[in-house]
Amino acid sequence: MTALLRIDSSARPTKSITRDLADRFIESWRSVEPEVKVVTRDVGQAPPPIVTVDWISAAFTPYEERTEAMHEALSVSDVLVDEVEQADVLLFAAPLYNYGLPASLKSWVDQVVRIGRVFSFDLNRGDFPIESTLGGKSAVVLSSWGEFGFHEGGPRDGWNHLIPHLKTLATKVFGVLDDDFHAIASEYQEFGGDRHEHSLEQARLAASQLGRELAEYRLVTETPLKQPG
Ligand SMILES: Cc1cc2nc3c(=O)[nH]c(=O)nc-3n(C[C@H](O)[C@H](O)[C@H](O)COP(=O)(O)O)c2cc1C
């Protein structure tokens, strides 16, 4: 049985395009694997706290040396990391806010990327001391933005820091292979009209198709697309 962690970060509880795309992705997945386990973490509605100096010192203190207050400082993080650890698929329903991650999602990231739980740090590795301790997960980003043309060669090439940021996190920290990172987005929300309708329809179809394909692939292989080397 696949375990899917859905992380919603739209501030809009209703009429949210990213929530709609995630619903379709999951519905499609269920049509292939009805027993798929879905855990929803809605940071759009309940943002995790930002990390503090107390959080940082607790995270960098070995488990057995932590005080009660330190355990308390990490309690939200512990729950969120457990959810990530137990997931086979990380599904980010994530809108573009000010050319980057919604603050609620960034807070989630900062709470989750924990030394000793998600990554290890070893200067013996030279210039790249950080290594994920996770592996075998797929990551899917279902996004929406109000403008358009953020693709390579487009009029806003280089302005979109959401997808590259999530891709770096997924592949460098959450142990997702490059081939197992997928992103779909609807454009033109702020313009409305035919261009938006068309883009939204394409994104809905792509989200449904991806849900089916990834579910079929995992059911057949019982593994992600490739195992980490
Ligand atoms: C706070 C905020 C910031 C936004 N910043 C951008 C932006 O930088 N670029 C853009 O193209 N759209 C931007 N938008 C538009 C959203 O990306 C768009 O409305 C999207 O559909 C929101 O996702 P949702 O429908 O799931 O709520 C912004 C919207 C909000 C509310």
C-alpha cells in the first residue's frame, strides 16, 4: 500500500486551484489503488511556527542530552518529520506567492529539514557534507500562478523560485531522484479568460494522468522509479 503525504499551502480554503489539482491527482491514484493511504497536512490553514534559536539549539543537541524544554521545542517538528518519513509520495499543492514558496510552506520545510532525522552532516565528505538519510520517495508539485511565461526562454524565465526550490529540496534533502520529481502548474489565474481556462484544463488533465501513471508504476514495481544508487 502506498502512503501519500499531501501538503497543502494555499491560504484559500476554497476556490483554490492547487487544492483542486491535488484532489484530482488523488482521485486518479485511488482509481488505480483504492487502498492508498493519504495523510493531509494543511499548512495553508494551520501554518507551523517558524524556527527559533531554541529550536536550533535543540535540533543540534544529541537526543539523549536534550532537556524537557528542548524536546518541547522540537515537538511540532517531530510530528512533521514522522509524516515525511512514513510517506512514499510527497504531494505539494503549492501556489506561487511572490515568486517563491508561501511562507507557511517555508515554515514547514524549516521544521522538517532536521539533522539526524532527514539528513546527515559530515565534513569528511568534502565540499558536499550534507546527505539525505531518506530515499525511495517520489515528489509531486501541483502549482498555480497568476502570471505566465516562467518556462525556459519565456518572458519571465528565471523569476519562478518555487519549483526550483522544491526540486532542490526534494532531490538533495528528501532523497528523491531527479526522475522522480514531477511538477505541473496552471497559469494566467490573474488574467482569467481563454488562456487561463485552457491552462487550467491542461493542468487538470496532467494532474489526473500523473496520478494514474505513478500509481500504476508503484503498483507494478512496488518501488519508486529507480532506487538510489
Ligand atoms: C500572496 C500572493 C502572492 C502571489 N504572488 C504571485 C506571484 O509572484 N506571481 C504570480 O504569477 N502569481 C502570484 N499570485 C497568484 C497566485 O499564484 C494564484 O492566485 C494561485 O492560483 C494561488 O493558488 P490557489 O488558487 O491554490 O490559492 C499570488 C497570490 C497571492 C495570494
